[in-house]
Amino acid sequence: MPPDGILSDGGGALLASDASKAPVDAGPAPDVSAAVREEAKAQKEAAGKQAAEARAKKEAAAQAKREAAGKQAAEAGGRKKAARKKAAAPATPEEPSSGYILMPGDEVELLIFREPEMSGVFRLNESGELRHPVAGTLALSGKTVHEAESEVTRLLGENYLVDPRLVLRIVSARSAQVVLLGEVMKPGVYPLPYGEGLTLLQAIAGAGGFTELASPERIRIVRRNPEGGTATLRVRMSDLTRGKGGKQDIPLEPNDVIMVDEVFF
């Protein structure tokens, strides 16, 4: 064997027995840089997607915050508008309290659902009883409006109606009244409608107005004060009718006594 270990047939060709020892051509080497570029591209796309999602979430949160702020501002504006409207609205009488204690002389109305013949206005007699044409005598004095309503409902349900529904309300209270004396056409005691107001002009009109001898410029209102004494308010009718000095019609209070003096000749 030759010193270099390679056999030749003389023509430069390798012998078949040693052909396996020759280098094998494995083809072109793999392109590592292309794989790296693909991986970097994928990472960049993933990062871009995450950034887009983050921006979308941030924008959604900001939009929700703006909408909440707008809603709060609208609600605040609505409350302010309602407060202004309430402040500008004229004062209305308060609803009668269901805690009022009934007493003899009070006038009440019974409104019974689907029973008009059993409904109506009734006055408590001196014994504090309501005389009902169907239910008979109902002792209601000393009860609150709510208690009286429950009592009438119970009695009607036990003896006359199935599941009665009714409302009891006060028409006038005996304790709420004013007295007109002197030169008016119909002097006397006038009830104050419960839960409603009555003014001096309304009371005089309800009494038929002044007589020919009346002095409208000399009217006195005697009013009780909380301490038990009385105070006298002097009124000139011309001041009220002309609005002189900014004076307006005078609201009356329970147990006021109105005195209309006679004119001096």
C-alpha cells in the first residue's frame, strides 16, 4: 500500500474498496440568519399585538371614565335644576298628617272602593261617634286618622264587605276655625278646611262681605300666641287690595278672631 494510504488504478481514480473513505458532500449549509430573522419577526409581531391590546384597554378605561364623569355631571345638573324648580315653585299646603287625633265635631270623608252608596262625608257627633247608614255607630273620637281607617276597614270586612278598601280623610277639624264678628253680612264661626289655607279676604268674602256700616280700614285680628296671651293685628283693607307698602293678603291661623268695626259718622 502506498505511503499515503490511497490506492489508485494508475489513471487517478480511487479504488472501489476505499471509496467509502472519501468525504461526503452534505449539500449547502442551513441558513441560520434566516431562522433568526423569522423568530425576531414573530417576536416583534407579538409585541405589537400586546401593545395594541394595551392601548385598546387603556382607551376603553378612559372612555368609561369619561362616560361616568358625564353621567355624574348630568345627574348633578338634574339635581340642581330640580332644586331651582322647587325653590321657584309657589308654596303648597302640606298633606294632612295621618297622626291627627279625631275629636267630636270633626268632619271626615269615607271613600270606599266600588261602594259609592256607602261612601260620603260624615260629622262626628258630640260623643265622638260616626253614624254610618250601613255599618251603624262607629266610635272614632280619640283615634288617629290611620287608626280610624283601620277600624272602619275591620268592621266593614267582618260584617258587610269582602276585602274592603277605603280611605278616610279629614274635611274639616273642629279645632281649626276662625270667628268673624262685627260689620260683616254673616258673622259667626267658620271652619278652616283641614290641610288648606284661608286668608283674611277669603274669610270676609265667605261671610258675605261688609255691611253698609262697616269700616274696612279698621279691621282687627286677635290671635293667640304660644304663651297663652293674645296679640292684635290691625289691618287696613286698602293696603291689602292695593298692595300698599308691599302688604299681601293675610293667612289666618286656627282660632283667630276677626273684628270689623263700625264706621264713625
